[in-house]
Amino acid sequence: MTGYFSETYREARDRLLNLVREAADWNHEEIRHPEPGPDAQPIYTDVLWRGPRDARRVLSITSGTHGAEGFCGSALQSWIASEAPQLPDDTAIMLVHAVNPYGFAHIRRVNEDNVDLNRNFIDFADGRPENRAYAEIFDLLNPQEWTPDTPAEIAAELDRLRSEKDQLAMMKMISGGQYDFANGMQFGGFEPAWSRRTMEDIWQRYLQSAKIVVQIDVHTGLGPDGVGVLMMAADDEEPHKAITGEWLGPMFVTPRPRSRAETVLGGYMNAGMEQQVDAWVIPMTLEYGTRPSNEVLLAMIEDNWLVHHGEIDSEAGRAIKERLLRVFYPADEIWREKVMVRGQEVLAMALAGLGTLDPDGVPLGACD
Ligand SMILES: [Zn+2]
């Protein structure tokens, strides 16, 4: 079952497209990214569609929003391409492979402009959100020099901050996103990124007939090792919270931001989809845990230092890239096995659940 996993973006894409070709009932569109991969070959976001083009129920599965995290979502997409599950009436599956092909191919979590795509789906016309706390720790997260002592020094300072601040304040400060420092960690961008514009175009063209869309964006690097946790943003009264609980069991639900100040921690692709698609979107993130959070964060800090101050094409640079890859994609058969078992369970239950929903009976207020 771990045969669906690949070691590079190129291998992952080829595997998926070969499976799709063999299955023959998929429609494929490739959208070329303006920049090449590290092998100087073109890279793409690929859209794969199976089922009626005017299906009113759609299961959408996206991979590689955080580039280097793309390997697990890609493996699950390859599984679904080869498995070709029976679709309920009036239902289609849409796979978007490599939302952020640059990050996937070059092993970065962010995109070609250092942008975290899950902070980029904000309304830029409304002004960029401020994250004042981030400015205080800018130097900590973005060191100019990297020495053998740097990781331990950063880890110690992070631990000290954690002992002073509550968890939410820490989360907003470190990973809430920031819109001021283009070379800094957790940058949300100055404008909509290529991947955002591409996704909005895909939704516009493919989801015209959809009335209900179950969306699952697959990520890695957060939570307990080898466990696939489902997450969504929803308020208590929203119908999709109860429905997905029935289908899929426990879910990590965060309340929606209520004020402008709370838009730190906003800008997710799933939220963008809810806003852009004129359907009832049931948005979920499937997040697989890998390594302890300090280790993941340090690997991201080190990679950001490498890209802006170091030399990628060097022995040290390649070692940093390997560390970054492995905090998001462990080279561990048991971990990969668990990823597949959980992913297959979630996708099968989501598809079955979607099949029980009536496209003529979408709850009022569910599509705004
Ligand atoms: Zn992620």
C-alpha cells in the first residue's frame, strides 16, 4: 500500500498521471507554473475529474498547498485514481494535484514568492492584517547567521516564550501569518499568489454546477506522530459541523474569526473556496502529525535562512533540504502505512456521506 508514495514531485506527478491514464475515465487538465522545477523541467498544477461534468455533488481533494507537505496528499490521490471508487448518482471527484507545485518540487512549504498559501486567501483590498507580536520575534525566526548553536538557541527562546504566553497568543505570534516581511517566515503575501489565482480559476470553471462540495486539503507536520486529524473552521450552529461529525467522528473545530483583529490565523485556501464557490462547501483539512512541533518549526526556520542567506546547492544546503523534507514526509514505512489507512478511511466515509446529501435540500444559509 505504501507503493503510492513517491520521493520527488516529478515521480509523484508521473505516478498519478499514469494511474489516471490506465483508469481511462478521468479528465485531465494541466496548468503550467511560470517557473521550472529543480530539474529545469516544467511543473504543473494538475486537475483530474471523474464523473459527470455537471454533477451537483463533488468530492474535492487537494494536495501540496504547503508544497513539501504534498507527498501524502499525492499518495492518497494516486490511491483514489487506481481504486476508482463507485460514485453515487450526480456525484464527481475532483483531484487538484500540487496546489503549490513550486514548493512541492523545490521542497519548500511556501511558494516561489516565500508565501504561505494558507495565509494568502485574504481580501487584500481590505488592507493587510497586522501581526504586531510577530515583529517582536522577527529576529528569532529569521536569523542572519546560522551556526551549529543556532537551533538550540532558538528552541530555548521559544520555550521561554511559551512559559510566558498562552497557547493561542503563541500560535498567533509565530504561525498566525504576517504581511510585512517578504523574506520572513509565515509571510502571507502582498497580493493573491499564482496558486491562489489558479485555484480560483479552477473553482470557477469546474464547480459551476456544484451544489454541495466536500473539500479535503491534505497536510502534514502538525499533531501526534502518524495520526491523521480532521480539522475545520465552523461555528456551532453551522450544519456541516454536525453532519461531518456523524460521518467521520471527532474533528478539531476552530470557531470562525469574529473581528478584524482575529484575521491573524486567517487566509486559508478552504476559506477562500467557501467564499468563491457558489455552493455549500464543507471544508476540511486532513493533517498528519510527523515530528515534535519545535523540530518542524526549526526545520522551516533553517530552510528560510538557507533560501535567503545560504547556498542551496552545497552539502550543507542539501542537508537542510533533506531535514525539511523529512519533518513533513518521514521515510518510515509504518508511518506511511498509517497515513494510507487513515486517508482511505476518511475519503471513503466522506464520499459515502456526500452521497447521502440531497442537492435540492441544501440548508438555508449554508452557501455564503
Ligand atoms: Zn500544511
